[in-house]
Amino acid sequence: MALKEPELRPADFRKIPESDYERALHDYYICRLSRELSNIIRKDVLSGRAKFGVSDDGKELYQIAMARAIQNGDWRADYYRGHTLLLALDLATPEQLLAQLYSDPAHDAFSGGRQMGGHYASRTIDENGEWIDTTERFNLSSATSPTAGQMARGLGLAFASKVFRQQQGELPTAGLSTNGNEIAWTEIGDASTSEGVFWETMNAAGVTGVPMLCTVVDDGYGISVPVELQTTKGSISKALAGLTYEEDSNGIEIYAVKGWDYPALVELYPRVAKRVRELHRTALVHVSELTQPNGHSTSGSHERYKPAERLEWEKTWDCLLQFRHYLLGAGIADAAELDELDRRAKKEIAAARRRAWEQLTVPRQARRDALLALLPAEGQRSPELTALAKEITGDNLPVSELIDAVRRLRFQSGADFPDQLRDWLRDAQQDLTATVGGNLLSNTPRSPLRLGGIAAAYGDTTKALPGYEILQHYFNAKFAERPELFAFGEDVGEIGDVNQGFAGLQDRFGKHRIFDTGIREWTIVGQAMGMAMRGLRPIAEIQYLDYIFYALPMLTDDVATLRWRTNGMQACPLIIRTRGHRLEGVWHSGSYLSPLIGSLRGMHLCVPRNMVQAAGMYNTLLEGDDPAIVIEVLNGYRLREKEPTNLLEFRVPLGVPERLRSGTDVTLVTYGACVRVCLEAAELLEKSEISVEIIDVQTLLPFDLEHRIVNHLKHTNRLLIVDEDAPGATSAYIERQIIETQGGFQYLDAPVRTLTAAVHRPAYADDGNYESKPQVMDVVEAVVELVGF
């Protein structure tokens, strides 16, 4: 970037009101506190106390200004920085910030030791899964590391405000919103604006008209890559100019400000926030001419790639140095006053560092001492126990090192391993598993896994209807029952989705509840996530399963990890509705589920065989508080099914397979569209006196929680798995669950057989489908081969 001459002009000493002098000095102190914290973060990583650090050095001043404009009820969707803002708003102490740096699960208030420093979150649900009052505080939606990933979530948080304002009097808003006045504050590093999701988000924000205030933090580099190689015109505010709001149209407002200009910053942010809050119009604030005195992160030094001229410029235009010049030049303080504030800040951080380290290490030492106390006295120990005692005498050993040392001793000792150490090891491993792995899914009373099933009921004269009509009836009744329920996506509103499941619902419930979006899968999911985090219940539609991969980063990095990475403090019970398995051609026959199984732990993955089962799964999920994907059978909407008389009440239990047909020769496990294929094959096989048991797994995540399938396998001793994913994909996952996890190997009289789709994508038309996907005769022949083994 072009470097400006480091000289202060008279205009740089614009006066702030004298009544604001005390606030300015407080702002300076917070900035100095933040800078000292940044310096400690770098020091502690480089000295080995912590693993990795990102900090706010050079980025303090705009956050101070932002703090003046934030109100209770607002939300933040930040990237991995921002401790200055937390200090300014008194949302965190330096000890808490350092506890996260040190991965102290007992004192990390943001993630329970699960996230590296700089990834902040605040509690939005209580231990029972109930929403706490988010209107009385500033809310930190849990930060993630993937660049620009926070943008789509920020859009959703802002969109929720629009919904609450539009539906005043229709929605329960107590503790959730105050007339939709809440702003979603997003921040993003300038280089990350090159990501597609940033542009998708800003476009969607301009179209939808939501109260989002996005700050672009521009220090001229993306790690080592300068802005000229990142952004057209070298300026994101110039590159975005086409989105600028115009009368009688839509768009966003764009502002530019220097990151070292204190009076401009403290004037701009409150003014812009007021407009965003009142008008529900997104604004982007481009904060440029920032620096990074300690480099991008602790992973390297910026001296490696910045020219000497740039480094010298950064020293002069460091925002804190310029802030000091301003305070002196404007007569707000003298040098002695500011020096005293510098000393106080350094002293406070040093004391906080000492306390945070003691909070971590004293319990570690106590744990080590308790383990040593289990050993015989010195002189009575075996060589192995003596070696163990020597190995664990360090003052700051994490529990994992203690566990590993005891496991090694167990391996060496064999049958002579002491019982007291065996008990210690069991308890320590259980505690560590809970500390690191708990809260992947809901453990609250509203967990969908605790709800159980309610069987579908049918009357004597129940008619068979096309599947899409059953869904119409279901959603019509459900939306009347649940005012917090919303549905949106491509073609969902006006035409009621491409398969008519929502046909007519927009006319009844309005465009504010059943609505269309652009073709933007990532931000469709982000929209749903933000809404779900604020107490609404969105059903977001991805038109075909093949297109869900456009949204996969949002799902795997953000939605699926939210409850886990906040240690149960936040939740987003959204539902992604899509359709797949088989129809026509490469991109409308999606059955590639293994990428979802592998990357969406923390969500439920439902694969109903028909639309009645889909409705039962929606009932379960809407009563629960976990996120989920429901994949309807694409070629099943016109197949006729009987509609239950308890359509709104019956529930399909998650993680519970259903046996659809009993049999004695082979256990056939399948799901989704393959169920109908397998049932037809079983009818043919029965004529040849081959008895096939068919089990529909119903959900892939979770999978058969009660291990029912292995109990069926005990009676047939032969297993065939049929699905439409690629070879070695979902079928391999199912096989592992049954054979390894459930111990099914011991009951086999023949090798496990899998029947899957072809290795290539599904081809077009009848011949393409026949060759690409399992057909009835493929199942028949596979069963005959397996029975004849």
C-alpha cells in the first residue's frame, strides 16, 4: 500500500467535548491494557507457556470506538481477535483471556479450554437448554478460525432482528429481542474479504435489509500477501462501491476511516450504528492504515516479508502512538499522566498473568501429588514405579501427560499393574474425555435423543395420498401451531418448493414466514444459524443434496461444532431440509453422504424412506434442540402413502432402526430410496424361498444407539448393506458400526457384502440410472450370492 508521510496536521487535533476527556483517558488506559496483554500473549507462546496466540496489537483503537456504539441485546460475529472490545465493555478480565490462551478448562469462560485464544463466546442457554435473556447483555456468538466464516452467521443474527421487528406482537420476544433493535456486529480482516462468502454475505445483506455493521480491519496485508494482490483497486470499500445504497433501491452504506484517528472513530461508529439500528440497513466500515507491531500471529515474524520502509511507517503510525500524540496535542493529558497509565497497565497485566498461571498450575500440581501419593514410599517402589515417579515430577504437567505415563506403566507391568493406579487411570481418562469431548450433542431435557418415539396412528378409512400432499398438510398444521417456525430457500416461497411441499403456505402465513432466497447456499445456512441462535426455529431448504456442498464449510465449521466448542453455552437448533438419492443426471441424484457423516458430528443426519417418516422426524427435531439435516427421497413425492391421524404428534426416534420385514437367511441394512428397491427384491426372493430381513437405519447420525442390528444379525448370520453412495463410503461406515462397534463379526457365517452405486457419478436417463444406482436385480443377485457362500 502507498505510505503517507508521518506528520500530524492541525486537523488531526480535532477537539472532542471536554466532558469526554475522562472517557478518552479511560479509552487510552484500556488500549494500553490491551497492548500489554498482546505482548504477554506473544511472550508466553514463544517461551512455551502457551501453544499459539493471536492478539490485538495495532487494532485497539477502532474497538474502543465501537464499544461506544454497542447496546445491550446486540450480537457479535467476530474473527479470532477482539480482546480490546471485551476489556472496554467489561465482558472479560485479563485473567479469563489468559486462561483461554493457556487452555485452562476450569477458567476459560469462552470454550472450556477447547479453543485457542481469541475465540470468544458468551452463554445464551442455561444448563437445561433454555434461552437466557440476551436483551440485557452484549452477546458474543462463538468465533471460528476459518477466514470469513463468521460473515454468514452475522447475516443470520441480523436477519433475526428483522424478523422480530416485522412480527412484533406475533412472536414470543421476551428475552430474545427488543423490537428488533439489535445490531449484529461483524468484523473481518481485509484479506479475508477475498473469500466468496464475504461477497455472498454483503450481497445478501443488501438485498434483505438487515441491521448488520461490518468492520473491515485493514492493515495492508493478509499475513505476507499485500492488499494489492488481494483486492481490486487495493481497497475493499472501493471494490464494493456497486453495492452502495440508493434511494428507491436497496444496498448497503459504506464508510472509510483511518484506524489511528481517534476523534474520527469515536464520532463515526455511534453515528453509523444509529442508522443501522433505526433503518435496518447494513453498513460497512473500512478501517484502514492499521499496523501489526507483533506480526500477524505467533507463528512468524512480519520482518520476513515487509520492506524496511513499511516497518518504519508502522512504528510511526501505530494507533496507540498516534492516540498518545492526539491526547497530548489536544491538551487532554500531559506526558506524565499518560506515562502513569502506561505503568498501571503493565502492572495490571503482570499481576493478571501471575494469577492466571497459578489458577492453571496449582491444581495441576495437586493432581500430580495425588497420583504420587498412590505409589509406595520411596525405597519400596519397583524400578518401574520409581521411573514413573521421576517422570511425573514436573510442576506443570497436563493431565494427558500423567495419563500417558500411567498407561505406559500399565503396558510394562501387565498383570502386576497396581489396582489403585488402574482406578486412577480409569477416572482420569473419563474426566479428560468429558472435559474435552462433552456437549457434542444436547444433554438437556430437550435433547431429541431423549424424546423417544410415538407410533403413527391410522384410521380405518385412511386414504393414501401423494407424499408431497402429506408434507403440505404437515407443514400447514405445524406452522399454524408454531409461530416461531420459518421456512426459506430457493423457490420455497412463491411456488412452495420445487416438489410442492410448501405449496400454498406463503399465501396463508405470509412472505415473512415462508420466503424465497437467492441461490446462495452458504448464507442460507448462515441465515438459519443466526435465527436459531436467537430462539427462532428455521427450516432452511437446500434444493438438492448435490448443492449442500456449497454450504458445507458453514455446516462443518460452525453449525456442527457450536454446542461443543462453547462447552454447551450456545446452540442453534436449525433444520436443513433437502432431497436426494435418485432422479435424473449427475447433479440431481445426490447420495454422497459420507462427506456429511465424516464432517457433521454434532448434527443429526436423517434419511427417511418416505414423506410420512420425514414428518415424524421433523416432529422429533422440532421438539428437540439440536441441529439436523433431513434428506427426503427425491423420487418419492408422488408415491402414495397413508397419512397418520396423529400427523403433528407422532415421532420417529433418532438412532433407532426399524425392521420392515422379518427374515431368516440374510439381514439387509439400507436407508432412503433404497428401501423400496430392497423390499421389491425381497418379494422376488421369497418366491425362491429365500427369506430376507430388511432393516431401515432411519438415521445415519446417530446410528443404532441400542445396537439392535447386531441382535438381528445373530439370527441370520449374513449381512448385506445396500446404499447409493460411492463404493467404500457410507456402506463402509455402516459396516464398521455393525461389525466393529456392535461386535457383529463373531456372528458372521459369510463375508459382509456391500452393494453401492457405481464409482462414477450417476449418469443421465434410464440407462444411466440403471448402471449407476443399485437396482432390484442387483439386490436379488447379491442376496443369492451371499446365501450360497
